[in-house]
Amino acid sequence: MLGALFGLLIGIGIWFVLPISAWVSARRTGRRIDALEQIVNRQPDEINGLTARLQQLGRAAVAQPPAAGHRPPATAAPVPSTLGPRAAPPAPAPPVTPPTAPVPHAPATPAPVLPPPDRDARPPAAPIARDAATPPRDSAALRTGPVPAEPRPASPPRLPPRPPGPRVPAFDWENLIGVKLFSGIAGVALVLAAIFFLRYSIEHGWLQPPVRVLIGIAVAVALLVVCELKAARRYPVTANALDAAAIAILFATFYAAHALWQLIPAIATFMLLAVVTALAVLLSIRRGSMFIAVLGLLGGFATPALLSTGENRPIPLFAYLMLLNIGLAWVAYRQVWPVLTWLTLILTTLYQWGWVMQFLRASGVSLAMGVFLIFPIAAVAGLLLARPRAGTPQSAADRSFERTAALSAALPLLFAVYLAAVPAYGANAPLLFGFLLLLDAGLFGVAVVRGQELLHAAGAQATLLVMAVWLGTSYAAAVRFSVIGLTAAFVVLYLSAPAIADRFRRRFDGVAAQARFVAPLLLFVFTVLARIEPAFETPQALFGVLLGLVVVIAWRALATRDGALYYIASFFAVAAQASWSVTHLTSDTLGIGVLVYATFGVVAIATPLVARWYDRALQPEWGGGT
């Protein structure tokens, strides 16, 4: 049986390894043939370029005139008796004098004899007319040869066109599959082998827990030592994969020693995990290898899932994940590897929601809120420490870091919506809305400090959604006054957010500027409560808070001349009164109803009058004092 199994494994290995080896060899041969073809194709272009270069150099040498210092002297031209065809044009005749007393035997002025023009010289200037009194030039000067012209500088020869550059090499599939891929597979396989060995030994009772821990530490240390040898560094990809495997084995060993076997106390475990994290950081930085960091990340995040016993241990789990997040974030910012922050965010979120779906109970809601708050705080703090300067990032990596931190800060809003949708969790309204208020304030702070206006807008929309979902699924009469007070807190936050941002010189111009309309829109809560809560048959508390919020919104609208704020608030104030009247107005409550109507009517009339008195007309002008 064992021989048959061994033969089957050999056969499977042969059928699996031989095709891959043949394919890798074929790819290597094909690449060499492509390189030779490129060299051969470039030969004619290089030969043509050299030929053209030689021809141009030859033409330039022929056209080059002799130097001025070596020009032969010009001989004196003989004075011809008559001007031949190559002689200069005759001088103009002397001017004719008017018919006065003629002078007998007046000698005629002889025409100057000019030397023959030099072909190399420029054309002579136009002849100058001379009168009869001008004496003739010296014949010796006329017989002197022309002055040699300066030689023109030869134009530089035109360079031949450059031969086409080498083509971009094709993607190196051989290096990817034959080296990197199989090295990575080997590292992952080694980590899985160590983890499953521990699990299998636990299930079958092979080894005692201390022995398992010692074996894990020995294997990891041996891998680290081997990878430091000079011979191992000749193959950096394989050595980096084994380094990453050693880091993952150490993570798994120490986590199991504490969470599964209780061999190491919590404080000692976190110290050991901190040492392992620091070791992974130093190795990835020293090698300059993101491969070590990614494999260490995957091994670190896989450890809790692979060694899970099904027990609910949230504090050790998320403390371990927080330590892992901090170490990987430091590496990511130092080496500018934003992919590490993205992977960390994704895997941490999976652990958070996996724990919520499997273990969360009503008694653990406060712990879950802390879990969903601590990781965004760490992400934003890491961004502020690593990139303290706000503004538009200058590189793609900086933009990626900003987006990762922003997404990490916004993800807890989904958890707030989930809590509001489940009645067992949403029954504790003060805890839920306190958590949401803390989230909104934090997102507003990040928007002011980093300019991430989308976070403030996301918090505003999530607040409306949580309020609507909670009123529809999880409302309880016992928390009605808490809901009114927390709604007022949300209104004040979003109403004052633009003014606070202006004080910090961060004016909201984009989507964050529209978040101010959430303040009057949240007054829909009073409309719903007036309808569904029987205890508000006596509406003093309900309409007292609503009246105060309408006055505050009207004051803000007058200060900013933003009439839309006041109009929306007035609409929901009227809607709340109508809802209460339909549900609770009777002969017994008529007096309090008339008082409520009169009070809101006074506010509605006074607001436009105050606007005109102080010349603070609301924009747009429609709506009046509705």
C-alpha cells in the first residue's frame, strides 16, 4: 500500500513538473531567439547610418576651401588697349558743359582702367561718376591684384538619423513563474505546513504544548540563520520567501502558546509579538523587499483564523491585530508601500465583521464599538505622524495613504447602521447615538485637519440613515427623552460645523458645505415622535426642544443669509404640529395645542421682520415667514 502510494506521488510529480520545466525551457529559448532577431534587424540600420556618415564627411572635405593663409598671390592684370568682353564697364562720360567760349585743345579725361573682376569676390558696387577735375588714379594701384575674400565657413555636416532604439523587452514570464511564483509558493507552503503540523499534533496528542512551541521557534530561527548565509543571498527571491515564512511561523507559535495552550501570559505574549513584528520590519527594510512584508502580513493575519478553537476571545484577538497594524503601517510609510495599508485595512475589516456575525451579543455592543473605533483612530494617527502636512498630496503613494485612512475612518458608520437595524442592539439608544455622535465629530475633525470633506458629508448622510432606520425598527418609549436630546446635539454639530471650519481656515466649499442641511432635516425626528409616541400627548418637552432648535436655525440662517436652512426647519416644525394634531388633539389638549401654534406663529412672523430690520434678507427670497 505504501509503495503504491509512493509510486502514485512520483507519477503525479512527474506529470506536473515535466510540463512546467519544458514550458520554462521553451520560454527561455524563445527569449534568446527574440534577442538575436533584434540584433540582426538592427544591423542594416546601423550600416546605413555609418555609410551616410562617411559620405557626408567626404562631401564636407571636398567643399572645404583652402585656408586664407595658404591662398596663392594674385598676379597683376595687364592693361588692355581696348576693353574686351571680360573688362569692366567703361566709366561714364564727363558731363557736357553748356555752349560757352570753347577751350581749344582741352585734353579729355582718360577713363580709369579697372582690373578684371575676381570670381570669388562679391559683385562690385555701382561705379561712382567723377567730374572732369578729378585726377586719374595711379596706374600702379590699378595694376594691383584684388584683395582676396575671406573664406566662408563650411556648414557642419548633417548627422545621420539615429538608429531605432531597442524594443521594450517582453514581460519576463520565466522570472515570474520559475523564480518568484515558486519561491512564494514554497514560503506559503512552509508556513501552512508548520501551522497544520501544530494543529494535527494538537488533535492527535502527539507532542506536549511546550515541545510544539520549541519546535516552532527552532524552525523559524533556523530559517532566519540560513537566509543570512552568503550562499543563500545569491538567490534573493528564495531567501526573502524563507524569511517571510520564518516570520509567519513565529507569529503562529507565540499566538498559539498564549491563546491555545496558555503557556505564556498576555503581557509576555504581546512583548514577543512586538519583537517578531519589529524583526519583520527590520528584515523588509534591510532587504528592501515588499515580498517579505506581504508574506509576513499574510502569515500574521492567517494565524488567528487557522489556530482558532471556536472560542470567543476578542481582547487577545484584536490586541494582536492592532499590534500587527501598527508594525505594518510603519513599514508601509517608511518604504512607501501603500499596498500594505490596503491589505491591512481589508483583512482587519474581515476579522471585525466575522467576529460581529459570529460572537456579538447585546452585552458585547460596547466592546464592539471600541473595536470599531480604535482601528480608525490608529490609522488616522499614523497618517498624521507620517504625513503631517495637510493639503493635496504630491504623489500617487501619498494619495493612496490618504484614501486608506479616510476609508478606515468611514467604515464604522456601516457598523452604526447595522446596530440601528437590529432591535437587540439598537435598544440601547444612548449608547448607539453616543457612538454615532463621536464618529461624526471625529470625521469632522479629520475633514478640518486633512481637507477630507467627503468624510464630513458621509457622517451627515449616515446620521440621517441611522435615525430613520432606528425609528423604524428599534424605537423604544423608554429612551424618548434621550433621543430628543441627542437629536438636538446632532443639529447643533452640523449647524455650527461650517463656522468652526472657518475659524480653522478650512472653508468648506464642496460636499461638506451641503452637510449643513442635515441640521434642519433632522427635525423629521420630532414629526415621527409626535406620531408614534403616546406619551407625547402632553407635548411640552417635544415642542419645547423643537422650538429652541427652530430659533437657533433661524438665527444661523440670518447670520449667513442662507434662507434654505430656515425654510426646511419651518417645514418640519409645521409637519410636527400637524402630526401631533392628527394623533393627540382633543378637547382636553386643545389649550396646549393653541399655545404651541401661537408660539411657532410668533417665531414665523418675527424671523422675516428681524431680517428686514437688520438688513439681512434671506436668500432665496421666496418663503417669507412660513
